[in-house]
Amino acid sequence: MTKTILIVEDEKDILNLIEWHLRAEEYEVVKADDGIKGLELATKNLPDLIVLDLMLPGMDGLNVCKALKKNPKTENIPVVMLTAKGEEVDRIVGLELGADDYMVKPFSPRELTLRVRAILKRFDQKPDASEETRLKYRDLLIDTDSYRVWVREQEISLTVTEFKLLLELLQNKGRVRTRDQLLDRVWGYHFDGYARTVDTHVRRLRQKIGEEYADAIETVRGIGYRFKE
Ligand code: CA
């Protein structure tokens, strides 16, 4: 599928140069030469990526970027910021603004094209991050991206092993996981005598997630564990 790139840049030569290089790579290009138009086009066309100049008439790149990140429709569109030497690169890279990358002028359009492609590829790998990485069971919330867990909005602290154990059980809700399966999936290996390790970790996990959810992890005697439907 053809990707659309929005370029917001008031210097005509640079705008045309970037456009030419992106079109040569078969991207669709939409253009704006000031910040306000750029923001309008971004909201209307929802491009796959935005190349955004910092110093712009109308509204500068920082404010355009802030506005993009505030709008749920545009907040996930990656932004590559263009800056001139000496501009406040630190603030931009500080991700305070949510820009994904930046390039300092004068830059090689070829380099820009490579970065655009790399960023698009990265974003394709995890579409719609916010939803996909979150698992919910009643008031138990797991974020698989950041390895964080909340019970009734209260964050609880789990070790990586406990986290993986919980995730493995929850992802297989309703099905029994044997101790060997859990060792394979959570620890990555298993050998005789290690089944007890699983029991110990399950016990600790139950304590941490609290009574209500501890009961959701059922012991299937002689076999393993099951997260209740
Ligand atoms: Ca400019």
C-alpha cells in the first residue's frame, strides 16, 4: 500500500527536493508551506508520516507538533522534525514534543528518505500500540510493552519472571498450563526438579496481585495452573 508523507516546509527549494526524493521512492506526497495549513492537512488527510520544519510562518513546528500530539486522530503519526543549526534541537529530541526523529539542515535528502522508511517500518510492526499491548481481566490491567501491571488502577511491582508467568497464564485463560509448559515459556528451559520453582513463583505472584486475583489462578493438582475464564 502506498504511504502518504506530508511535508511542511516554507523553503521552496528544500520542499521540492524532499518531494522529488520521496516520490522517487514511490511515496505519495502532500505539501504545505506554513504551519497552519500543515496542521489542517495533517488532520484532514491523516498521512502516514510528517516531515515538519521547525521555523515556519503561521505556526511554528513546535506548536504544530504539540497540536498533532494532542489530537487522538493524529497523535500516532510519526514526525520527523527539520531544524537549522543552532535551533533548539534538545527540546525536540527530548521528546517533550513527541517528534520521532530530527534532521539538521543542510541534510542529505537520501538520508532523510532512509530514515522515513525506517520509521514507517517500525510503526508497521506495531500498529495501534495503545490497544494491542494492553490486556485486561476485570480490574487487572497488564501492559506488555512496558511490563507494568495495575490492580484497580494501583500499580503493583512484579519481577520479570512473575510478569511473564502472569502473562502466560492470562493469555491462555481457561486452559491448563503444565509446569513444564510454563518453564519452557517463562524461563525458556526446563529440566527435572524445576517444577517446584514454578510453584514458588506462582505463590509469590498470588501474594502480589491480591486475594481476588490470586483465586483466579487455579491449581490443577498434579498438572499445573489455569487462569479462570
Ligand atoms: Ca523554515
